[in-house]
Amino acid sequence: MDQKKALYITVIALVIAAGGVGIWRWQREVPQPELVRLPSFSESEETLGGQIYERSQNPLSGELPATNPFEAQDVNPLSNVYKNPFE
């Protein structure tokens, strides 16, 4: 019984060791992707993509009306009623 138990333990240890070596080799063989620095739009404004980017910007960015009509007024009737004791 002792020899059978030792054989099982040896086989299990060899399987675990072989799996570990296999995983280690697989991790080393995976090629790492190269990092590519993309040019910013300020660098490529004279290219076709840069020109399209400049033309596709919002032409009404500063001319839109306010979407919240109550922004300038204090419309919350409970804003000054409760004072938080922990502030």
C-alpha cells in the first residue's frame, strides 16, 4: 500500500510540475504587442484626416441657448430651510 501511495503522489507531482512548466513556456512565447504612438490632431492638421476633423467640429458650440431656464433663479423653496448639523 505504501508503494502505491508513493506512486500516486509522484505522478501527481510530475503532472503539476509539467503543467507549471507548460504554462511558464506558453507565457514566454506569447508575443507582446508593440506600442504605437498615434499622432495627435495638432500634428496632422495638414493631412486629409486633420482637415476632416477640423470641419466636423460643432459649429454652434458657443451659440446655443441655455437649456435650464431656472439656472439664474433660486427656485428651490426648501434650500434655506434645513441646515445640516455636520457641516
